[in-house]
Amino acid sequence: MKKRIVLVAGLITLFNSFTVHAQENTSSFDRSQAEEALSDLNVQLKELQLENEELQDQLSEIE
């Protein structure tokens, strides 16, 4: 009976450590995705700013 309790306690501890590890991996994965998305948005913003400048130049030429 005592061995069974120790075994169950060990399995619970093992399960909890896997759960914590999985949560940490999920958090870092989400953070990584967010950083990548932010980087992509910054690139798009720079492209739009350049396009805006070009359009403003064209508009000033027309006027």
C-alpha cells in the first residue's frame, strides 16, 4: 500500500512537471509568434510610409 502511494505521488509530480513545462513552451511560442507578427507589421508600416511619400510627391506635382 505504501509503495502504491509513493508511486501515485511520483506520477502526480511527474505529470505536474510536464504540465508546467508545456505551459512554459506555450508561453514562449506565443511570445515568439507575437514578436514575428510585430516585426511583419513594422515592415508593412515602412512600406506604406514610403508609398504615402511617393503619392504625396505625385500629388504635389499634379497641383
